[in-house]
Amino acid sequence: MFSEAITEEHVFPRPGEGNVFSATVFDRTAATAVVTLAFATDPVARWLYPDPADYLSHFPRFIRGFAGAAFDADTAFMTTDMTGAALWLPPGVGPNDEELNELFEITVPERLKPDLFDMFDQMAAFHPKEPHWYLPMIGVETRSQGKGIGGKLMRHALERVDADGLPAYLESSNPRNISLYERFGFSVAGTIKAGSAPAMYPMYRRPLGG
């Protein structure tokens, strides 16, 4: 939900504008930029960093700590036109709690920390206990939203999830996106509400045929 050096930019063109490919560490800068733009109006992201300068400075590092393991796990997906990205974490792979805690300690005001840590505790409580795929972040840059790019990213990743025969899980930090996830088989499993933080909605998708 919630920069890399320019030398990590991927400079080689990929055929098929708008197709989905597996991003690598060389695509990390581009993917981080897309997700940062996509979350610029997200209720929870901007509750955490309401100041525009703080958001642009700190949110890319949040992405790296929260979902960056997707690049090493070969479960980060982007569109070839670089307008959308989905950072999935496969079973056994999770956020970097140490990096996130360090980031929060130095960038989040003291008055927000109790609610922030309560929010993450609630998120952990909703996570499925069985092996599952987790989608911490998916985003489409603002000028390309509403063109079906998010759906294309979801279909691509869920083919792999279904091939594993495992459930999938996410938290929707924007109520407007719930209907999209429901079209792909996710169901709201509850509500996460911590103090002044906007509500989030944990969503669970049963294994195909389950």
C-alpha cells in the first residue's frame, strides 16, 4: 500500500504495448514510480504522508519495504507500456518488517504511530494462516486509470495463483477498488480500522475450485 538509482532503469524495449511481463530488479525504478503515482490519491497512503514532499520522498521506500521482495521472487508484473504494476508476494515471502519499522520511526509523526502500528497488527491478524499469495500493491498511473490495465494485471497474476491451487489475499485501501477485486473472485473478509487511519478492507480469494 503504502529510489532506486537511475542505473537500475530497464532500457531494453519489449514488444506488445500494454502486455504484461515479469519485472526484474532492473525494472524496479520504473515500477516504483508507477506505484507511487498510482497511490498519490490513496486514502491510507496520504493519511500516512499528507505532505506532498514527504509523500514523494518517503513512499518509494515504503514500496521497497512493503512489496519489494516481489522483484527477487519473480512475482512483480508490469505492463510493457509502463503504466501499471502489480507487486505480488508468493507463499513464504513477506514484507521487510525491519526496513518498514526503521522508515516509520524516522518519517512518521509520533501522533500517528499508535494508529499505524495498530493498523499493521490488524492486517497481520487477517492474513490467512495457510500458504497463500499476497498482493500488497497494485497500481496504474493516474492518467491511464479506467482503461482496463488493472484488470489485465490481475488476470495475468491469477493465472499463476490458480496454477498453484492456492488462495490469494489483499487489503483494499480504497473502497472504490473493491468491486474490481470482487470481479476476480475476492470477497471482503472484514474491516481494518485503527484510530484516525482510513478503513481498509481485507479480501480473500478461495483457490480455484475450492
